[in-house]
Amino acid sequence: MLLKVFDILTTILQTLIFVWTPNSIASRDNKLSKVKYYAFMVTVFADIVFFTYSGINGPLANFLMMFVVLLLTIIFYRKHIVDGFLGFGLAYTIIVLVSYFLTTVYQNAIAKLSLPISDDLKLIFAIYIPGWILYFLVYKFRKYIFNTAISLKGLKHSLVYILLLDYALLFLDTLHMEWITESMGVMFKASLYLAAFIGFVFATVYYAKINDKSKEVELLNEALNEKITELKKIKHDYGSEISSLYGLYQMGKMDRIGALLKGIVERYQGVNPAINLSVQATPLVASVLNYAVNEGVNVIVFDGGDYDNLTITENELLKLLSNIVRNSVDVLKTHMNPTIKFKSYSIYEGVIISISNNGPEIPKEIKQKIFEAGFSTKDNKSGDRGFGLSIVADIMKKCNGHISIDSDKEWTEFKIEIPYKQ
């Protein structure tokens, strides 16, 4: 009876994880209402209890149970299905790892000990209570776990990728349940299972890095093709205007030639050679970066952050971004192929904004002073320089945010973390 009570309590905890996880990493407009949240919880709990006590073969019952949980997740998160798939995968990973680790330890160590307690108490103290402790640690470090999961939403073709991830978890867990019914070679099988999981994690990280680069290259290719088309049009226009100039020359209309040349010069002086690549840039971000484009700086933008409900006003965010971008443009004025990269993405507790430029490396001694009021690397006899980044520091302090600088010979990155209102 006592064991059944602990089993029901663990089922409730696992249900909470399946419901709480996708809702925590979901975008703000895709979070469940209280009614839907509790409805989701009740249906998931009923599903787990039904298949646990159904009498169906263990691995098959587990497969069907998790498949139904996945279907329920799809139904409740159909507005943005990636949130549902990703949340299910993360919750399933947490539960499987905790269960697998504790079961393996119990089978190969605790169960073999001659302890003056019943088998039920062994299970309670070796599996159930440690499992609750591990679930508490997951809650304690949820920020880091959820941030890792949220970053996967930025992957290209993320829906297909996360679907494969969920299927792999379901398949491996079913395979694991088949393995633990065998008494021979449990540790060997456990080693293979762990090695496969570690390999999968490293493959995921590697894929994510390649994905970021491929998106950037793809956008650059599109922008270059647009520039080539623009240059072809200019070439065509030049051909027509040169023919007109030659015709005027033959007719001896020198005054008309001068006026036409002046118009050509003025028109083509306004042609901007800078490349502007944007992925769903918000109007505020676009307005800030337009300054850089107008100054002849190439701009690459991946603006995926959710700026609603931040501990900062829209006007303060505009000041923050403008000062960093203007500072970047300033250091790029004499640089070949000047480029600014802007990237934003949501995390569990706020938004991360990264603004990078390919200007010169910032020495360590300057990095320590760069946010001080009045500090400038240029001539500042008038005393009106060196206040832009100090304003940035003041805004970050006011909103309990964090800003850091990472600089090397290739790139200088300003990384900003702004929290959401509690």
C-alpha cells in the first residue's frame, strides 16, 4: 500500500513535468490559460495511470503511454507546435534520465545488499525519494535547462529536427525497457546507452553551430544576388545615359551635357554599397540599424527576441541599442568591409541581445574603463565624448540587467541580458 502511494505521488510529479516544461519554454502568446493548463494536467495524469495499471506488456504500454502524451501536447500547443514538441522532448529526457539512472543503480547495487528492511522500503529510499530530489534539482536549475531548450527553437527546419529528437527518445526508452528485462550484460548495455546519448548531445550542439553559420551564409547569398541585380540595372541605366550624352555631343548641345552629367553624379552618389540582411526585425531594431546602413556599414540581423514585458521602457531600449550601434559605427569608419551583426533571442527569464562588429580588438585595460562616464579613446578636450556607453551601463543597472564585452582580433561583441518583469 505504501509503495502504491509513493508511485502515485511520483506519477503526479512526472505529470507536472510534462505539463510545466512546454509551458515554461513556450512563447508568450502560446502559453496555456489556467483552464487549459489544468485540463492538460488531468488528461496526462489519466493517461499515465491508465497505461501503468493496464496490464499491457511493459515496453508496449510505455510506448503507447508516451505516444498519447505527445498527441495531447500537440493538441494543446497547436498554435505553435514547435513549443509542444520541444517541451515534450525536454520533459521526457528529464524523466527518462532520472528513471534510468536510479533503476540501474538499484538493480546493480542496492537490490543486492542484505539490508534489514523490506524490498518496498528499499525501492522507496533508493528510487522514489532520490527521484524527487533530482526533480527538485531540475526545478532549481530550470533557467539553464530551459535556456538550452529555447535556443533549439532558432534552428532552421526546427520542427522536423525536434520531431526526430522526440521519436529518438521514445525509441531509445522503449529499447531501454526491453534491455532491463534481461539479466545479462546490464552494465554493458547501460554503457552503450550512455555513449549513444552523449553522442546525440554533441551532435545536437555541433548541428546548432553549423545551422547558425548556414543561415548567415544563405542570407548573404540572397543579399549579394540582390546587389548584383541592382548593379545590372545601374549598368543598363549608365549605357542609356552615355548614349544620350553622345547624342547631345554630336548636336553640340554642351549646356545640356553639363546638366545631364550633374544629374547622373547626384543620383548615383546616393547608391549605398552596404548590405542589410534582416530576419523579422522589429521596427525599433530596424530604425536603430538603419543608421549603420546609411553610414555604409553592412548589417546582418537575426531578431527573434520578445521585447514585451521587459524591465525596461521602449525609449530606454532605443537609447541602449542606439548608443552601442553608434559606438560600433564610429570604430568601423576606417575599417575595410565594416559589418555589424545583431542577434536577439528569448530565454527563460528575459531576452539576450548580441551586437558584434568586426572592428579592432579592444585592449583589456580599455574594456575595464569603457563604461565609465567621460572615457573615450579619441580626443576629448571638449569633454563631450565618452557618455554613450556610460548611459548604457546606467540603463542596465536600473533594469537589473547584465552587459558584457568579448573582443578579439576578428570580432567585438556586446552581449546584453534584460530580464522580464516578475
